[in-house]
Amino acid sequence: MNIIAFSPKERKFQKLFIQFPFALYKNIPQWVPPLVSDTKYWFDTKNNPFYHSGEARFFLALDEKEQVLGRLAILDNQRYNDYFKIKTAFFYLFECIDDFSVAECLFKAGFDWAKERGLNQVIGPKGFSVLDGYGTLIEGAQRRATYGQIYNPDYYQSLIEKLGFSKRWDTYSGYMDRTKQLPEKIFQVAELIQKKRGFRVRLFKTKSELKAIIPDVKHLYNQSLAEDSRNIPVSDEEMRVLAKQLIRFADPQLVKIIYKGDQAVGFMLAYPNISAALQKTGGKLFPFGWITLLHGLKHADSVTLNGAGILKEYQRLGGTALLYAEMYKSIMADPNYQYGEFLQVRDDNTNMKLEWENVGVGFTRVHRLYQIDL
């Protein structure tokens, strides 16, 4: 077995790195491929904001016939480390056949690179930006993956834990189908707080309108979620890139912003679930994959809810009930949407977990974020 290490500027091995999962998962119907055009962004040192303050190294395990057995990326996010005053590396994009020796060789090479840079801990899977899925799937591999979330076979948990990684935290994802009725109390509270607290929910019809509120989304994200150690505050540069990703698959009626006067105080982001369409395209937009993807956006059977936050001073004033009520109305207004998927609430976020359970969310997936000291 040969371990190849390469930088993002070295193009020779990029195609092998990108294509390996397509071979690994070819007989696994639950896997949803990424857009191949998006995977090239991993290596784009000019336009990917991560590289303006971070470094990455990519690793491939090849057999004697130069067939890929596994892959791995190790990220040194310097802005993250400076913000939290730590020396941590991320591991990401790990894929491997069911062979511990392959995983062991990949991670040893990755650990050596991280130690050479003075890093003393590795956590992951965790990616380049806040929109990258994180955590190894340890429950729910029998369900179709959700676009943007990590999917992997069951044996990954064994491989990673045998390497010496331990749990940092788990996150839970679930769904609520349209046959579930939100408790009437939520609608009553939503109506009451709009009158009593002066809240209003802004509704959107076009993507142009969404572009105009990107600064509000950035402010709300940084103020409501920046204390969560999964992520650091989003910079202006990162937000410009994230905005493009957020808007391209957006259904404007599924984006909710709460205002109090002229101040944005809460948000909820949801998208049509394009997983089925991506499976049909095989991750390729050309020559005709974009037609399939557009059709999938218009006829998606579900909604993915993957971002919500309320400023701390308004969290106990009923804003969450208002967001849920408005989101429920939007989902029910479109007969194509049969269910909503709620993504990755941490196991120590007991309030959010309880809120989800109260509105009828059934947990179906668990992702685990791992850590190891070097």
C-alpha cells in the first residue's frame, strides 16, 4: 500500500480523490453524490476563503495496481485556532474500504502532517465552512442521505474508534411528516407574541429579495450561534461565498426572518430536499443533469431545515414558536412537501431537542464528532 500526500495546488491526484466515493458507494442506494463541480472547490486556493488563512493536506491510499483504497483530508484552520486559542486540526472527507490497516495508514500520515505544524489535537469529521456537514454517521445508514450531510457505512464508527478517537458530542436529526399537526398552542403563542412583543415575520417571494437580507443573516448567525464551539463567526468574505450556496437552491417561501422594528432578531433557513434529483444526475450537471436538478427543485417531496437562531435576549420570548408556526404554514401550503427534515441538534442542547419532540419530530439519524489528542 502506498500513501500519497498532496497539496490543494497539486492537480495530479485530485480526480482520484474526488471519484473514489462514486466507486465505493456504487451499490449503496442510500448514498447521495455531491455535485462534482462543488468538489473542485476543496482545492480552490484562490476562491475558497478557508485557504486565505488555512492550510490543507490530502491523502490517498493506493494498492499495488494504483487503485484507491481510501482517502482523507486534514485541515489546519488557523482562524479557528486563533479564535479559540487552541491548536486543533480537522479531519474531513474520510472514505475507506472496510480495512483497518488502510484507515490506520491514512490517519498516521495525517497526524504526522498535523504534528509538524504544531497541532496537538484532531477533531472531525469537520469541513472547510459552516455549510459543510460534520460528524460520522453512527445511526441511520439505512435511510437515504440528505444533501450536504455526511453519509457513510456502519463500519466507519469501528474504524475511527479503533484508531483511538473518542466521542466529542453527538448530533440528532429527524423528520416530521405533514400528517402531524402542530400543537394549537404554538399558533396561539405565535399570534400572541406578534401582538405583545412587536415581532413580525418577513416573507419572501424572490431570490433577489433573499440577497438583500444576507447581511441580516450574517449578523444573526454570528450573534446567535457563534458561542457554539462548532464554528467561529462568519467573515464578510465567507458570507459572500456562503450566500451563493444558500441562494442557488433556495425556495424563498421557506426562508423566515423575524424582525422587531427594523432589527432582525431571528431566522430559520430551509430548502427543498434535492437528494433524489442528485442521485439521478450522478453528481453531474452537464450535459443534462441540470435539467433533472431543476425538476427536482420544483417537485421536491420534502424540506430540509438546517439553520435556525434567535438572539439570546429574545430566546425566551416566544420567537421559536413563531418560527415553527410560520415554517409549518409554508410547508403545508405546498402539496409536494410531504415531510420536513430537521438537521443536527447537539445532544447537550436539551431545550432544542425538547422543542423538536414537542412539534412531532422523530429522531432517525445520529452523527458523532470525534476527537483525539496527538
